[in-house]
Amino acid sequence: MSPTVAAITSVDDGLREVWPVVADVYAGVWDSETPPSVAAIRSALAGDITSGD
């Protein structure tokens, strides 16, 4: 588990730590008529907090 994940103990922590990582991906998906592929999601989130990079 990455240190960031261990540091999230509340919704406020999640908004502060996670939202900046996923906000752009979420925005791109929100207005799309079709869901993104798994490959597109992985590519967009490469090096995010879940990978520990």
C-alpha cells in the first residue's frame, strides 16, 4: 500500500489527496457518451497514488 493511501482517514483527506489525481480523468469521462476502455483508464492514471510511484 502506498504511503498516500495509508494517510487517508477521512473524506476531507480523500478530497485533498485523491481528487487532484483523478479530476482530469473524471472530467473527460463525465461528458463522454461511452465509457473509457480499461487501457485508457490505466494510461490516464499511470503513476497515480495507487501505484506507489
